[in-house]
Amino acid sequence: MNLYRVGDTLPALRINVQDGGVAIPLTGLDVYVRWQKPDGSEIPERQATDIDTANGICQYVWQVGDLDLVGIYSAIFQLAPESDATQRSSLTNPPLVQIEVLSNDFAGLDNNYPMLPLITPNDVALVLGTDISQLDGNRLLYAIQRGRMLTYVFGEFWKCPGLTLDPQGIIVASQLEAALAAREYQSNPAITFSPIKKETIGSYSYEMREGNVTSSKQQTGGVTGIPDIDAMIGYLKWLTYGCGQSTDIDIAYPDWRQPLTTAILDPSLPLQ
């Protein structure tokens, strides 16, 4: 589905005129397009422009005011002989032509965890090794929210509601948020904490059902079972150590003042 934002007029929408999946040659034909907006109102009918007549490809040019609402826009298109708009014909089995228009405002990430830095969607895209234009925006924002929440919980920031992170703490927290958000994006965060997925922190198990297919996973060791991520969690827990109830366990954590290009140490081992 093509994505636009409120107020966009570019790019023009490329439409493949097909009937039952078969391209309709547009030689001698005009294509008329009518759009219904999310609120049920309509964009006045306009003619599309042929760009590949033989293969049934045309483009629809947007005008100022067309895309003024957030939501799904649906199209109906009809064919008519050139210069005779009264002789209309509709396709028997036309494709569903829809676009989605997003808000032109910045997405509202919550700031329920003011002590944590705010990461950007691009930070998560870098962890995933994927161009941000290839990612689902809504799912990405949900993953960031989830990554921040997990950072807050795993780092035990609830012990220190007034904590102000130092520069190194900000770097570690940012990297942890991005890493956890990336994992959440890959695991479909839209179904987290719903009746079809269960999980516990630490040594954990979960199951996921999609239709009749059920998959399950078990993990032991550390919080996530991933040494790099667990090391970051360990460092943040070290920062919050002493704010709340003491565990009476002394653990030496890596020196995070070292260059970030060095290998992440196992936080369960003492520093040499």
C-alpha cells in the first residue's frame, strides 16, 4: 500500500489497470478515477494519465487538498472511449486500489520514563541493518515504546525515579533501547502482552499462535540470553544499585568508559 502524509501532492500514484490480474491495454481508452476519503467524502472524479498504454499502466496526479485526512483512501476507476466520458465501463474483477495517509505531525512517543534517552526510528533501523524506508512506521514506533519499557524494567529504573544518567549511561541506555526495540520489531510487537503471547523476565518461555500454527521458545541464562544485551542491562542495574532494596550481591560490571568498539565483557566476571 502506498503511503502519503497529510498535505502531500507527490509522488503521483502509479495504477496498474487490471481485470482479474490481467493487464488491460489502454489504447483508445481514458481512465477515470474517483476516491473516497476516510470520512466518506469523495475527491471529485479526475482522469488519470497513461504512461504505458500497452501494459495498462497510468498515473494519478494529486492536487492540493486531496490528501487532507488521516486514514485509508479507496479508489474506483472506470474506462471510457477517448473523448467520450459518457460511455463508461467498469472492470469485472478490478484490483483493490487503496492508499494510506499518515499524520503530518511528529508521532507521539510517550515519555513515561523521563530518565531514559529518546531514541529515533533510524537508531532501530541501524540495528536491524535495514533502510528505514523499508520498515513499517507504526510497528516501528510500537517497538520503540516497548524497547523503552523493557529498558526501564530490566535496568530497574523503578528503583531510582529521580535518577539522571551521566553521558556514558545515556549511551548505554540508548544502545539498549535500540537493541530491544529491534528485537521487538522482528518478533511482531503488535501481539506482545495479548492473550496469544505469554512471557516472563529472566529465564522465560513464550508461545505465539497465528491461526492454527503455534510456535514456542524457551530461554535460560541472563535476562535475554544475548551476552551483549545482558551486559548493557547489567551496567544499568549497576547504576540503579542502592536506590532501592539491596540484593546483597556484589557484582563487578564492565568499564563502560572504554571505547564502544571494544568487545562487550561478561558482567558476571570481575574486571581484570
